[in-house]
Amino acid sequence: MADTVISSGLIIDGNLKTEASIRIDGQVLGRVQSTAGVELGPASSVSADVQGQRVSVAGTVLGNVHATERVDLLSGARLTGDVRAPRLTIADGASFRGKVDMESGHE
Amino acid sequence: MNEERGRMSSVLGPTGLVLGNVQGQGDFEVRGRVQGDVVLSGRVLVAPGGLVLGTIEAQQITVSGTVRGDLIAEDGVEITGSGQVEGNVSSPRVAIEAGAKVRGHLRTGGEEAPAAVRGGKDLLAFAERAANAPEPDSLTAGLPAIPRDALSRDALPRRDAELIDSDEEVAPEPMRPFTAPPGGLRGGGLSGGGAAGRSVSEAAAPETRASGGKKRRRRRRGGDRGASIEGSGPETDASGTSAQHQDDARPEFLPPARPTRPSGPLPPTEGTQASPPAPARQGRDEPTPGRPTPGRPTPGRKAHGKKLPTFVKGARGHLRG
């Protein structure tokens, strides 16, 4: 169970930063930063960069995704931006438009 | 911890920081820090250790952490013992536990402010209504209107000034004893002769209207009876104000119209009698005013000039002994 949960219906008009896991089912009109796992649910929407240790995207992201460990784009994900992570999976049904850089995931 | 989270749909963890506003539907528990406003249609809980720097507007707000900003709730606000609030609280119900630290204005009564989620139009309409609405908890409700400039805040005792400034609903204190200024007093009002005071005095002191006329017997219902009626009585102007008005706190004019002693022979009066207004007012077949009648006590009638405690109902509604 994530430390921070933004359920659907909640809108964060600003940046969200934490040192623990995040699960987002709502909207974030700003950056999402974590040193732990970031889970973006199917109804979620992030309008800026996402940073985390492990990032799993099932919703909409309009920004870059940086992960220190891995990035997973699940079915239903819509990512418009670059991905920087040492490991990446793109599931069937995910929509992705951007660059991929797997050389150094630490950024 | 999990069951706690189950009640609140959204949680901001202890290391979480939101730099911006939070809005929308649902509940929200703040265990971290929010630097911005929180406007929700559900419940907001600021857990111990949580911090919100901004206004919280929700259906129900519970504060166990720190809030530096206003709390506006449609349902109720609860501040527990570990809560600290620095801001105004506006809610129909407020519960503050012992140990809580609260600093700000509290408002429970009056129209509730619409939640911001309903839109700016409602807020404007509410502000208009609030500006035009009459004050329900006015300290002067029921009393004759007093010209505003007569009530200078500096003139009031300190506590009264606080009451006026405060938003709390408090039971109004009884008015301070009203001492008449010498030489000019008509009915109520600190500004003697003010329009409001005039209207009150006319109702309360009917006898002065009969300027120059016969003294008719009037049922005295209190009010100003200090006008000295000598002979035809003092000249009164249109407002009923008498230029020769004498303060009815003076002992010579104290005798009431109605006898307040049981019928029976009265003890002889002592000393010289000042002009007695009482017989004139009673309209009985009395000797002309100005002539004391010490040796003729009439059953049920008081001797002139004898100083008796009378209770005059002042225009402000209190009693003056």
C-alpha cells in the first residue's frame, strides 16, 4: 500500500514530492517526484515530469519519465515525453511517443 | 494505520510535500505538508505531524496537526488536543478539545459561506447577502436607535468594545447605568435631543406635550417624568423637549403618580415642600401646585416633597432608583 495515495477526483494543482511510494489515480498538474516507487493508475493524469525509483504508468503523462530502476508502461498508458531508465517495458496497448534513453537512469 | 487510511480516500504521506493547491472530490488526509489551499467536497483530516499552510475548505475538517490558514467547513470543524490552528474558523459547528491551540476568529452563526467548489458566483451572491443582511445579534436589538457617533468605541468600557468587535455570539450584557447629563435629557439616547431620542421621549413623556394646557391625568408608564410642571408647565417645542426640563433624578420630582403606599393617613411631611408636580399630574381636584399641603393627608396619596424611592423606567428599559 502506497504511502501517498491521490485518489481519483482529487486534483493537485502543483508539484508533489515525497520520499516514499506514491499511487496516483487523480490529476497532478505539476511534477511528481519520489525516491521510491511511483504508480500512476489508469485514470491518472500527470502534466509534467515524473521521477521515481520505479515508475509504472497506466494513465496519461504529458512529460518526461525518469526512473532510477525501471519504467513500465502498462496497457492503457499514454505517454508523451522522453523516458530515461535502465530498464523499460512497454505493454501491448500502451501508447508512447518520445525518446528512450537507457544508458544512465540516474538523473 | 490501514483501517485509518481506508476511511480517507486520499492520503499525503508523512514525507509528502504538495507545493500547490489541492482540490476536488473526496476525502484527504494530510500527514505531510501542503503549501497551498485545500478545497474539497469531502472531509479533510490533518493528522498529527501534518501541516497545511493555506486555507482548508471542506465538508468536515478535523485538525490534529498544524494549520496556518482559515478553516471553512459546511458541516463542522473539530480541533483535537494536538491541533494547532492559526487562522479563522467558519463553520456551523466547532469542537475544540482541551489542549488545542487556536488563534483566530470563530464564526458559527449567520449564513454559511458556500464552498468554493460551487463556484465564484455563489461566493459573490453570498457576499452581497451578507452585506445587506440585518445584524441578527446586535447588542442594541430592541432598544431605541442611538446615533452612531454617540457611541464612540473609546467611550465604552473595554469589554463592550471587545464584544462589538468580536464575531462570537454572546448574550448582550445589560446596559450600563445611564446617568442623565445635567440640563438636557429627553427620553433615551446619549445625544440628548437626537432624532431617535426624541421619538422615544414623545412616547414616554406625554405630559409635556400639553404645553400650556390642562394637566390631564395620564397613566404613567414610566419614561421621562422629570419635566417640571409649574402652573401651565414649561414651554415645549415640537419635539417635546422642554427648555426648562429638569432632571427627574432630583429629589423634588420623585413622587409617583400612583400611590405606592397602602391607603391610610400619612405621616406629616417635614420641611418645606418644593413645587409638587404630582397633584398636577394626577389631575385631581388638588390645590394649585406650588402650595404644599402638609396637614392634609389624603388616603392613598403621598405627601408632597417626601423623598421616596421611586423607580423610573428609563427610556433604555432599565430601572433607575
